Amino acid sequence: MKATSKISILTLSLFSLLYCSRIERETMPVPTDGTMVKMGEEEEGEEIGKRDAWLELIHSAGPGVNWRQIEYDNRLAKVRARLDGSRGDCTGGSEVFAEGAFSGQWLERGSINNAGSVFDTEYDPDADMIWLVSAGGTIWNSDAFGSTWQVVNQDYQFSPGVLKFVPHDGARRLLALADRIPHYSDDDGQTWTAATGIQHTDGWGNVYSPVVLTGDDHDWYLFAKPSYWEQVKLYKSADLGENFQPIKTMYSHEFERFALCQPHHSQKLYLAEKDDDNKAKFYRMDLAADTLIPLPTASDLYFNEARTNLIGWQDPDNGDLRLLCYVRDGDVNTVYRSDDEGLHWNELGDLPEGPWEVGVFISPSNPDLMLMGAVDCFRSLDGGLNWQRVNNWWEYYDNINGKLHADMMHFSEFQTPNGTAFQLISNHGGLNISYDGMNSVNNLGQEGLNVSQYYTVRTDPTNPDFVYAGSQDQGFQRSAGFETGQPGSEWFEQVISGDYAHIVFSNGGASLWTVYPGGWVSHYADPQNQYLTGSYDLESENESVWLPPLMPSPFSGENAVYMAGGNIEGGPGSYLIRLEAQGDQVIPSQIDYDFKAESGGEVSALATAPGDSSRWYVATTNGRFFYSKDAGESWEQTLNFIPEGHYLYGQAIYVSKKNPNVVYFGGSGYSNSPVYRSLNGGKNFLPVSFGLPATTVFELAANEDESMIFAATEAGPYVYVLAKNHWYDLSGSCAPTQTYWSVEYLEASRTVRFGTYGRGIWDFQFDPDVATNDKPELAPVGLNVSPNPTSGAFRLEVNRVGERPLPAMLYDAGGKLVKKWSFQAVPGAPFAKDLDIAELPSGIYYITVENDGRKESAKLIKQ
């Protein structure tokens, strides 16, 4: 996207389109109101690949270490900690944290109006409720008008692919995917159990093309593989998602060579396959025998570069079946149709663009209505012969309610109780609904669907009423009235479309800078009121950091920032690039030190000491750390990250305000500590990770006296209490289970402000007595189990028992409660009990003990 994109600004007055021009990296006259539209921001395949590669790099881990599985286990630990029934209800007031060290409460702050991306949808006709899975992994529901959005479950991170109600024991069961594993819930999404039979051993393991059959049995079919090179297998669950069994090993390890399809109104299941010659093959599943029956074909059809695909529709009156697919030859995507179960395929016509993974959709109520998704949505009213664009993506900013946002994610259709069909269109701007076959659409996410995906959130240093956010797909945003408005989620104005991160301030806090993927940096001379003043676009060879970080110049009075390069000369290397605002121009220069040549990695984090402008620090993508005592004139490398830093992606640097020699360094922590600390200005570092799970740290901040360090991590919000030398989970019973990308501390309001990637902004507010030391601290549970692993018998030990009965719960690896005990023990004394789980199958379990209001868990392995 960066290498070929062009931008222009659509001047919108009261959301009216006044001007549009594609010009190379230049801006048109500043709008008086509305949103700047950045042309060329479509997520082309190359750009999606760059972002995915960057995210994998951020989560660097050693060979055989599956960081996704580690984060899944981290989330399960939070689920177990919340099994007291509190599920994100933020009306309960303050909670006590860090073994009684402080108390505070969580507040959700928005955005309330700029919905982010959503995926699968489901409809409950009895209640007239729409359900969906957001890109951040939260399940939501609302009435059909989009006016009552509420969280169903934010304790897991649900994956795209399935969200479906099926009948079960006189009630209903909800099926979904969580962290790429099938799950089911029998209480409308409040608690979940993982299916057995499918597991992943690396980050490439996944499930693909899931189909839950309609009819009496609701068998669930899908493809899955545990690791990248494993051959894909076809799995089936005959018990509504509780267990999966492999029924067929496919010939390839590539998911996109296979697809499942149950045509609308049909009780048949079809499988499409692309062989090594890219030839299309089709099968019908014998549902009783679980075997594939090859379908004969009279002429060869080749998918070529297209991912394998198949959709279908069966006439509910006469049983006539039509199957459709598309093939790709170069840039041409052609639709074919078969009316004889694949024997003959007739060419219909060409698609206007290549479909994204959302593919092509056929309406169950009207087979002539078809939809195709890419950046824009296209529709056909004649069964695939001709296609029309529903709207250009940039038209959304002129008519947010009546136009589709960019980037189609999912299509579905349902019927109201009175038989009215409607389509739901999931995209990167939320959810739209159409009751007239896409002649018109309405935006259901204009208020209350709080699924903003933020990379960076920053409060204006000159006026805390103004808060800015850099988002995925919903642009650079600002809000006014954060401190003077009503408590709760705030409305945000989208200043310019696109993806933005790393918001920093210069010129005494008066100017703002932010960065777009690939190194397009924009400068705002008056961020509270105006639009961008100037910009600079980096074009060079070594730019694996998709969103390169920025830092403000440490020299007072300078209207300049530094960016992680890249090379302003366009060649190889990774340099610190200085960008200075001069009027409406941004003037680049760079420090003559190539970090890539010195370390083998690219600059991924940078910081200066707040109290000493000569002390600079830099980290790289391969875990190397550099420090300078002369404002970047010369550099030295920290020796203790050579070569151990290979699996540490340096993401976060915090330098003490009180002592420039105290430096915290965080990043990917799956094969090493997630956080390190130096007490000698970066010469040496020691791990500081007690209490912090294996995770990736995205940003660090500190309170006013630096007695607490706050971390925004993949596993959630954490706080390091210096006096205890211990990290503590800051989630409590309220904060959503999300990726936390950014964190800042606001001294005036004693607030820790986090930006999440899927649930917007969340504030943690300390209670007024946070600094007092007269609170009674909760004694640690002191839980121990031995032997571990065990064949069945083990001993449970607790150091000191409180005044209450001692409950203990045992959960399996999927979070399901499998055993529960309650012990009477002597208060104040140690406790020990011999237990046995010989009857349970081998595997990983977690035992949780609650002692006087404090919970502690331990992993227990049953051999």
C-alpha cells in the first residue's frame, strides 16, 4: 500500500463532499468540518501480508514456542479468576489490587460512535436480536435497530468463522471459535467449554471453512491442522461441538486448496478441492458413512490463482440445485455455474475485482441476489451475470448511516418472524443492514458498538479535555470534553481515514505527530481544532516495522520528532530520522548511525531521558539495546542482549523521570523475560518479570513517584509494584480481555489510560487513598501441589488459611470445572490435604484455591 498509494483530502463541510483529487502525497485545502479521506488506503494483499509479518515479528519466540497458545492459556487463567460470576460489569465500584497495595475502579471511555471491524453474525428471531463477533474477539448483541448493543462475553477472544445457535436439550447451544478452537456455550455465551479433538502446536495451526449443518442433527464440519506443514484434515463433530473426530486426511497442508459448502435449503454437504495442477474437483459427502463421493465433470475447470470456493442454492419447491464458483486467471475473476451437480459448468461473467476471503455470497431468499466483497461491496441482481458496486468506500464519510465502510468481512442473511429477509454486512466500520436487497443500507454501529481497535491513545498535554486515538481502519480520531463531559464513553471525531499509531507531541505540547503504515508521518500544528499541516513519507528498503515508532525531540522549543527508520536516502539501513516542522513543510534529516549494520535488526523502539536530553536509548527488532550519552552522536550496545536478545522484539522503553540511569525495557517475552530493568543507563539489564505471564509488552508508563510501572500487554493490563518487586494483573472483574496496545498515566486525575485493540479506551482510576500505607494487605495463598506431574494422587498445601472455609476448584485446559472441594481448616494455620484425580483423563489441569477473598492457581499435569 505505501509504495503505490496516493492521497487526497476530500473537503467535507457538514459531511458534504466538496473536493476530491488524487495527487501524490499532497493535501488539499483544509476542511472546515468532517473527515479527511486518505485515498489509496485499500488493504491490498501485499499490505495485509506486511502487517501480518510485522505482528509475527512483534511476538517473536524461540523454535517450537507457540505464542498464540501461551496467550490462550493466559486468557483462560483470567476466565478462571472471574468464575465468581463477575463478567465485565463495571457498576460495582472499586476493587482491591496487588495484595491490598491499592484500590481503584475501571471506566469505559469509548469511542462510542466509531465502531471497528466485526465478523460473523447470528440472529435470534424470537427476541429480534442480532449477535456478532467483533474483530477484537468480543461477542455482542443488540436489537435489530442497533440501539441496545451490549457485551455478551469479553473474557475470551473469539475468532472469526462461526457464531450459531443450535437446539440442545430443549434449550439452545451457542457455537463459536475462541483462539482458533471450537467452543460451545449452554448459557447464551456466559461460560464456554472448549471442544476436544482439535489442537494447535504452532502459530500456523488453525481451523478453516467451518460449516454447521442445518437440519435435525446440526453436525459441525471443518478443516483443521495443528501446525504449518501438517496435512489438512477434515473433522466432524456429531455432538454439537463437544468432540471432533478426523474423518479424512487431505492431500495438502494448504487450507486454501479446500472449501466446504452446504447450499441454502439443502441437506447436502459438498467439498471443493484444488489439486496440484490447480484443477477444480468436487465431492458430495455421504453424511451417514462420512465418505466423499467424487462428482463427475464433463469439462475441466481450473481455480488457478483463486482460493478454492463453492456456494450453492437449492430451490425449496422443486429441489433444483445451482452451484457456483469463481476462478482467477491473472487479474480476471470469472464466475461459473452448474445446474447438474458439477457435471457441466457454464461461464456467467467476470467479477469486477478479486474477492477477499469473504468471497461471494448468494441470498437464501433470492438466488439472483449475490454479493461479493473486497475493499468495496459489489452486488449482482441477475445471478452473477452482471455486477454493480454498492458504493465507493470513500462515500462512507459523506453518509455514515447510508453507505458501507471499506473492507468487507462477512455477509449473512436472516428472516424476521414475519418472513422479511434482511442482509447483514460486516466490515471494518461495524455492521450494516439492508431490507431491500442492498438498494439501501443502514449503519447499526453508530452508537454503542464499542469495538474500536486502537494502537495508540494520548491525552493532550495542554488540555486533558482533548484525547486522541490512532486506530485500525477508523483513522486518526480526537475527542473533546473528556474531563468536563458526562462520565462514560465519549464521542470521537474521525479526523482522517486510515490506520494510525505512535501519537507524540512537540513544540511544548502544542503540536501533534502520528504515523501511518510504512512511514507516512503527519504533523498537526493545532490538533485541537485543525487538520494536518504537513507530512513526510519515508521510502526505503528496510521497513519491517509496519508502524514505525516516533519520539518527541528532547530539546525544549523544537518542533521536531524522531522516527525509527528506514533511510531517508532510499537505500538500506535503519537510522534515527529527524523530522522538523517548518510551516506546512516537514524537513527530514537523519543521524549517521546505522543500527541495522550494527545489530542485524531494525529500530523498533526509541526514548530519551525526561531529565537529561543527552541520554538516548534505542531497541531493535532482534532484541538488541543501544544507549547514547551525547544525544545520538555516539552509541554503545548493551552486551547482555548478545546473542540472548534474538527472540526479544524490543517494543517498549521507559526511562525514569527521576534518574536517567533507570531504564525499563519490554517486548516479546515468550522465550525470555517480557521486561528488563537497567540501573546503570543501559549498560546491563536484569529480568523484572515475577508475576508477569509470558506475553508481549507493547508500552510502559509510570505513576508520579515511579512506585508503580504500568504495562500494556497482549495478555492485558499489568502493574509492577516496586516495593513488592512483583507484577500484578490489573484487570480485576471489569477490564475486557483484550490486547492492550498503549498506556499513559495522568497525574492530575490519578488515572491510567489504556488503549485496547478491540474495546476502545479504558481508564483505571485510583481511589483517593492510593498513597496511604494503612490498608491491611491480603496474605498470599501460598499454594503448592506435589508431585507434579502426577498419575493421580497429589498433595494440596496452603501456607496459611484465613477465616473462611477453603474452597478448591479443578479446571481442565478448556476452562471447564471438573472437580470441586470445600475444606474446613484451622484459621491462621497451614493446611494440607491428599487428593486424587485418577479417574480423570491425562492432560493439563488448573487448581484454584480461594483464601479469604484472594485466589491463586497452579498448573497440575495428569500423566
